[in-house]
Amino acid sequence: MTTTLVTSCLSLLSITIGSLIVSKKIKQVDEKSDQLLASVWFFIGVTFFFMTLRTSLFTMGFINADHFFAFIVQIVLISYYIVFSKYVIHETFRNQKIKIILYFIVFIFGSIFTFLLFKDGLVGPFISDWGSEYSVSPRANLSIILSGVMASVFLFYNFLEQIFRYLKNKEKFIYKKFLSYLSLIIFIIVGVFEQLGNIGWVILFLRISILLSILIVYSAYDREKYKIKI
């Protein structure tokens, strides 16, 4: 159990460091969409930092501290969700009124989730060789899923749009955006599988997949790669 817990901590730490590095790199591009994307990966990094911290505390036997930071993880996750939704909405729509309406919807669902998080608390812990897991109440989970699906659909739409651009007119294909969308799609798919309750070494495979998504988005902002014509 000790070996798997150490492996778990190291995999979480690797994602933390990778996410924060890629966030800093993206932030060097002074455009609103890039600044929003940098914030998305920043909150991913902060989320995994607290996941690393609480798994380490659990390994040392500090169960109450583990529960406290599991709660903090959920608060940071809602920040990630709001910024991610704002990024996708910004990428999808040009009409400012539509953006404001969708931002408001995201804010409402985020507020509902936060209210239910404090009201219902966390369910768990569920103990495995890889540490402890907590979940939010079903109704809190539903509130974030409904809006999260909307944002994910917009993201997938943007991803497909870049593929069609490549097939129809390569000059309109934006390499940076294509890889940025792809990295987030991989991250979301991995998140869905983790929520299904995968245990054992499957968790390590999923976390390696997140590292792959980090490498993908990093390559999108690498200066040498930036010059490559597809």
C-alpha cells in the first residue's frame, strides 16, 4: 500500500508541476483567449497541488486534514470549471450578448454547486491502495454536470471546426487552437473515467494521459513548433 501511495503522490505532483509550467508558458501570449487558457491550466495545477497535499497527509495518517483539503479541492475545482467555461464560450461565440447570457448561466450553476457543497458536505472517504476519495452529493454533482456538458459540447464543436478547416483550407487551420482543444478534451475524458471510480493501476494510466495532454498543449505554444506548417 505504501508503494502505491507514494506512486500516487508522485503522479499527482508531476501533473501539478506540468500544469503550472504550461500555464506560465501560455500566459506569455498577450491575447484574451490565451490568458483564459493559462488560467484554466493554472487552476488545474492548483487542484492537483491540493490533491497531492491531501494524499500525502492521508499517507501519514492525518485523516481529518485529508478531509479538509478534499473540501478545498472541490472549491478550487469550481473555480476551474468557471474559467474553463468562460474560455470555451469566448472561443465559440463572437456576439457579446450571447456570451453574457452564457456567463450568467455558468455563474448560476456554479453558485448552486457551491451552496450545495457547503450544505451537503462531502460523501466518503472511500479508501483504496491509492489513497482516499470523496464525492459531492448527487444533487450538487448534477448541478455541475448539466453546465459542464454544455461547455464540453462547445469545446468539441471548436475542435471539430479546426479539423474541418484543415481538410477544407489549411491556411485557416490554427495549429495552436487545435492542440489546445485536444489537450482539454483528453483531460475531460480522463476526468470522466476517474469519476466512474477506476481503481488500481488504471488510475496511474489515467494520470499519465493527463501528462500527455500537458505535453500536447505545451507543444502548441513552443516557439519552434509554432513555426511548423501542417
